[in-house]
Amino acid sequence: MTHPSAALPHAERPSAAPVPQWAVLGVLFGLLSAGSIALFGPIGVSGTYPRFIGASLRAVTPEYAAANPYLVKMGALLTPETTLVVGLLIGGFLSSRLFAGPKAPAADRVHARETTDSRRYVDAFIGGFLILFGARLAGGCTSGHIISGMSQLAVSSTIFAAAVFAGGIGTAKLIAAWRA
Amino acid sequence: MNLVYGLLVGVVMGALIQRVGASSPKMILAALRLEDLTIIKFMATTIAVGALVSYLMNLGMPMHFDIKPTYVIGVAVGGLIFGAGFAIGGYCPGTCVVGIAEGRKDGFVALLGGVFGALAFTLVYTLIEAPLIKPLSYGKITWADVVHLPTIVVAVVMAGALLTAVRLLPTRRTSA
């Protein structure tokens, strides 16, 4: 019996290993990405951060918010991208509760220098700061640029993906070399 | 209605990210250290299927494509900064949200860092627009515009290349 699979249509060893889970999930995510473009537009996340800042500043200091060209450009908070981010919370919560698996740690120490949870939180904060600064400069993040952008064959997204992996792999190697 | 579609797409996306382990900083670092390419292969499969299906659908129905503009310096510098943050924290702007839902406190700290990062960008936008965003700007171009071929042809070629790479590359490094 051959294994029906969208990811590996011509599996060389049909009786061997089953289709890996990441391949099934990748095909589903690809269908979701195309479905999103059919329904309302490409999947994206990082634009929600400045839209949230815009909504907050419009409440606190409306004159500044109206004068900042970037906040004006990003527009109002209530967009499908914002409800998508709310959906991420719901989907992530349901999935972690409904499916069996190891419980996610509160502080996932990933670098040798993260000898305490506090040091882990410092890295998480710096990392979070840089990914949003970089994503807003480039105009998108992993979902908007790499997943949706490359699926749409965008030249900009290909440049972004190459830079992300160059910067990411290089930084991961530097941190390992610098381990204190 | 689009707000509801966005919410539903987000729910499914959150579950997929959680299932594949992309909300785990350990998995992200394993990928960036080239020790375990699961997340990279997952992303490449997603891109290939997304490109094929969306440009096939485009032959028969209107699609809401939204191509991001190409401004070489800002996109490349932004990508390098993003990559550095990706390796330091192990999160993306979306995976930290999924992480919070799983009970990851460092995901919440990353989200907080992200709010400050976006705020910093908002404050310096007018300063960096001229040197980083205005130069080498080519507008909303795709590879199909560059090579002058139909989008579906370019989508098939790119999907084929990505899926071939996914098939050929080992998922985990066998030797240390």
C-alpha cells in the first residue's frame, strides 16, 4: 500500500517511514496561507504591534499620534490582522490543551549564558525588541514576509528571508562562541 | 466579516505553530544552529504549497494578493536585525503570542520587548526613512515581473526547488 500524501507525491520508499508530522503541518499551513489570500489577504502579524501603539497613543496623546507619519500610515487597530493575533492566542491555547505533549516551560533557556531564568528573560526581551524593530523596518516578519511574501513570489520577501537566516545563523554561532 | 475570517485563520495558524513546535525557542535555536531543520523544512513546505495553491486559485478567481514593496537596504538591514533578535530570543512576533497561550513567560517578555521595539521604530521612522527606505526602491515587484514569465510558472519552479531541497536535506544532523 502506498501512503497517500500531498507533501511527498512520489515517495521513493512507499512502505518505509510515514510522512513526517512537519510535512503534514506544512501542507496544512500552505493551504491556510492560500485560503487567507482568497478570503481577505495574506497572513501577517508584526503590523499589529505598531497599530496597538497607535491606538494607545491616540488615547493618551492624540496630537502626537496624528502627527507621526508612521502611525498614520499603519492606521486603525481593528483589522483582520489584529483579530488573527487574537486567534493565535486561542489556537495556541486550545492546541496545547487538546493534544498530548510535554508542557511548555515558563522560561526556555536556550543559550549557555542563560544560567538563571532572569538572564533568559533579558535575552527574550532583547530578542523581542530586535525582531519587531527589524520587522517594521523591513515591512513584515516571518509570517508576512517569509511565509506570505515568498508564497506571493515577492522579491522583497526573498531578500528578507535570506537576511534573516544569514543574521540568525551568524548570531547563533557568535553566541555559542562567546559563551561566558 | 473579514475580522471573523482573520480570527479563524489565526486560530488554525496558532494551533499549527504550536503543533509543529515553532513556538519553542529550543526548536528555533536548533534550526539556526543547523542541528535540527524541522522548522525550516516546515516553513519551506508551507511556502511551496502556499505559492502553488494561491497562484492556481488565481487562474479561476480573484485573489487578495498584497505584495510587499522592495526597498533593498531597509529590507536587508531589517532582516539582519530580525535574524539577530530571532537567535537571541528564539521567538518571532507571532510565535511569542502562541508561546504565551502555552504558558511560556519568556514569550510574554519577548512580546513586551516587541512592543518597545515597534515603539522605537515608530519614534525613529522619520530619521531612517531617507537613508534606509527611500533608496533602491523598486515598488511591489515579484520574481514573475523580474523574469517576465506568468506567475503560475514561477510558482511551480519555486515550489519545485523548495520541495526538492526539503527532500534532499537531512532533518537532523547525524554527526556532531
